[in-house]
Amino acid sequence: MTELTTLTYTQEQSIAYEAACECVNHAIAILMNHIYQEESTSKPNISLLTSLNNEIDTLWKRRKELKVNDDAEVQAIRNILGEQIRTYRQSNGKKRWF
């Protein structure tokens, strides 16, 4: 018989965590688009590309270290990245992430 495990987080925490992860994923996609656009220019700005790649690395690390029951960090990611994503989308992609 399979042993049941007790969850250490609520359904609400799980949903908030997944939303935070999706914010990170969306932010990374935006940054990857900026990288693609910059690399497509005749003379890519190496400093900008480095900054964009560093930001992606930071976001991946932040997502990897995120815990479902870390309510403060989950909320911070949703608030900060969520606002940046909304601003970016409202500009129809014209506003740079940086």
C-alpha cells in the first residue's frame, strides 16, 4: 500500500507559486526576445547582450530556489515581475525590459 504524505503547503500557496513561476518564465521569454532582436542587428551591443544574459541567469536561479511555502518571495515575484510584464505588454513590446 502506498504511504500518504502530508502536504506542507496549501492549495492557495501552490497556485500562487505556479503563478510566480509563470511570471519568471514570461520574463525570460521577453529577455530572450530582446537577445534575438539585438543579435539580429548589424552590430550587436555586447554589453547589452551580457546584461540580458545575466538577468536571465538571475531569474533562472531565483526560480530554481523558489519554495512553494515562501509566501513573501512568491508574492514579491508576482508583484515585481507581474508589473514589469504588464508594462511591457501595454507598450506592445516597444518598451525594453532594461
